[in-house]
Amino acid sequence: MKHIWAPWRIEYILSEKTKGCILCDKPGEDEDEANYILYRGKHNFVMLNSYPYNPGHLMVAPYRHVGSLESLTAAERNEHFAIISRGLGVLREVFAPAGFNIGANIGRVAGAGIEDHYHSHVVPRWGGDTNYTTVVADIRVVPQALADTYRLLKGRF
Ligand SMILES: [Zn+2]
């Protein structure tokens, strides 16, 4: 049997699930570096996913606590996708990925971890970044620390 060292997963599993909403709470704090907030737009912000599937895994979220995409105003939605688009450019410049996944999990049954506050995921992909562990164990090894990723991406939006 192989053992895989994946400390960010156990941290997630053991972490106390807070009552509040991190996508409301984090931008409300003046701690962007500690919270891995990379960019603040007028209606949306960009934050590194603390439990990334790959280095550079971004989350883009509106400041407003709404559960689904259709609840965004046109201005919020337009900026949301403009920021996602910019995020692709930033990740290309810094990490030169071979591809991306962009997506959202809406509702608990769809796999949403933060189910009441809509957010989009942007995940850079490289050839060979997937292997059997993803399929069987929901474990993936991320070789680069979050703080390093933050430093590389900060100021580029
Ligand atoms: Zn919220």
C-alpha cells in the first residue's frame, strides 16, 4: 500500500467547519496576504483556494452572498467573467499551464464546499497532473506551497 503525504487534506478534514461564510468573512478582514486574496475588483475578488487541486487554483467570488450565478446582477456577472478571463492570462504568464478547468459547483449534491456563496474555480492543468490517486482517494499532491503561489501571482491582476 502506498502512502501519500497530503497535509492540506488532513487540515481540511480536521478543521472546524466555521459557522460563518469564508467568502464573506475573508474579504471583510484587512488581511489579504494571510487570506490569500490576490485581487479586489468592484464587485468580485480573487482568492487562492487553500485546498488546491493544483498550484494556482483560483476562486473568483462576488462580495455579495448569493448562492447561484443567476442571482448576480449584470455588472457583477460581467466583472466576474472578466476577472476569470484575466486570471487565465495571469496563470499563463506565471505557470505556463497546458490547459485549464473553469467551473462551479452549485448546491451540495454538485460538490459545493461553500454552498451558499457562489464562486467559480479556475484550475490550471498540466499533462500528467492526474493519476490514479485522484480517482480512488480524492488526493492530489501539490508541490508548491500556497505562500509561494501567492507571491508569484500577487499584483498581476
Ligand atoms: Zn458569503
